[in-house]
Amino acid sequence: MFGTSSNRLETGARKLSSKKITIIIPCYNSEKYIQDCFESVKNQTIGLQSLQVIFVNDASTDHTMEYLQNFQKQYPDSVEIINLKRNHRQGGARNRGLTHAIGEYILFLDSDDWLDSSMCEKVYQNATAHNVDILQFPFIHVYGENNCCTDSSSQYGFLDGTVSEIKRGMLIGTLFTFGSQNKLYRRTFLEQQKAVFPEGVVYEEPYFVYPLLFAAVRFYSMEEGLYYYRQTGQSVTVQHMNEKHTLYDHPFVQLELLKKITSETEYAKQYYSEIEFHFLFSYYMETLYFAGIGNKFLGIDYFRNMQRIVWELFPAYKENPYLQLEEFSKFSKVLQSLDQQFNQEELAIYCKQVVQIMTQ
């Protein structure tokens, strides 16, 4: 996925010293917000000349491409366009962008979101000062006229991934999240790990991020929110998530992720409890939660198969040490339903109850 031609390597070698960050922006029918998105990139205090901005036009049917061509015409040394004839969804579009990335670090930005003007300068300073593999920052969620900064860590500053407690905190989600856009990545680290997103599905981000948390050694967590994440039903991500049957993408991706992780024997043995905890949380609880909060249909046969898979893969899950902790008592309560039988109507009601349990 990161394969390159000799010509591209030569070009990259010439540009690498001046491109501190590559920003990859997937675009699908983004004409409403793409101008604001690019303005926030163009006005970065680090200087546009220090950025490689890769727009991936994911088979848009509106005037998105016209905007992108105008950006490239104005700033040909910084703006690149990848024009896809077939829609690959967010994961596939990001993968195409990764094949062209030459910056020291890589950042993903959605086309309806925007950045604080100091974003790139601050994340780059922290990343280079601490020589990190991955840096994380909080989102500023934008609900119309209201903004809300979301904490993304229980600990800020430099985090040493060689320390067992730090690594385990990463893997159960108390120190880092499993989303891809609230992070800055060292490009060479992603290449070494052959990091890719699954394509043609939604809920794709953990498949990309979670394996990196095993391999990374140096982390940094910022407390300041600098990424403005627009919360709107019109966003591409939300539209895809609202499509019929996309709920099933979530457990599917999580099951594929588990297969990928457990193929690494060293990780599977050393971090068994963390992998088990993460799978129970993401594969089982989150699927019920997403069904409940989004009024999505979770078929009773599919759900019963999920119960069976959990029991087959982790028959002793009740002994997981994290499930004995008070801080995870809500999650433990949801897992009690693995022993319960539901009909279709009861399951729909229970999914709503899961949302109440996890948010109360």
C-alpha cells in the first residue's frame, strides 16, 4: 500500500526537507464546506510551504473537483489532487493519500472540519521535541454555534510506551482513543508498520490505529484542542453510518482487527487481557450502543451469532482483571446480556438501555 516508484522517491527526496506535515483530506461531495476547510489549512502559522496538502476526490458528483483544481492552481507547490473514479469511502481515500505522502508527519482531516491556525505548528513542535511516533490531541466538537472540547486522555505530555502501565493504558483506551483523525503520525513509522485502512466500510479507524499502539514506543498527548470537528447529519461520515446495514460494518471490522492482532503471537500472549477487553468493548458493547443511539436495526440472528462468537473466542472473559474495576462497572453490566436471550423487539429495547447504562 505504500509502494512507490523510483521517480516518486526522487521527487520526495527533493521535497522532504521542506514538507513538515502531510495533510490528507478525503473529499466526497464536499462543496459546502471545502473552502472553509482549506482556508484553515492555508492560514496555518507554520506556513503553507511547510505542508503537503493531499486532496483525495472520492468520486464526487457535485462541484468539489472544481474547488480542488482552483486550490491547486493557486498553490501548486503545496496542493496535490488524487481523483478517484470510483468511491472508496474514507478508508480507501486515505489509503490513496498515504501512497503520495512525503511529509515528516501525517495528519488526517475531514473535508467538513477545520483546524485552528496554530494547529500544525504546535503539533509539529511537540512531535519533534519529543521524537514521537504518534501524537494525540482532543477534538473541539462543533454543534451549530456551540463548541465542546472532548478530553481524549487521562494523562497528558510525553508517554513512554516501553513502560508496561502506559502501554496497557493505551490498549484499553484510557490514554489514547482509537480514532485516526485526532492524531499526528510519523510517516516512516506508518510505512514500517504497513498501516492501512480497511476499504469500502465505515467504522474503519480502529483497524488502522489499534495495531499502531502495540508497535509505537514514543507517544505524546496534548491537552489543547485545535481540531474543529463539525457535528452535522450532513457530514460524509454520518451519511455513510446512516446507510442501511452499515451497522454490521462495525463488528465485522472489529473481528478482522482481532484476527490481525492475534496473528502477532508476541502481542497476543503479552497483552491478552487488554486485547480481550478491547474486543468485548468494541465488538459487542459498541455495536449495541450504536444500534441504540442511531435507531439502527440489529437483527436478532446476527446478535445471537455475536454472542456465540464472544463465548467461543473468550470463554473466560468474566475473569478479565479490568472488568473487576469499578471504573468499568457500566461496561460489565452490559456484558451480563451475553447470558441473556432476547426476541427482536426485546433486543431493540435493550439497545436503547445500553445507551442509558453507558451514559448515565
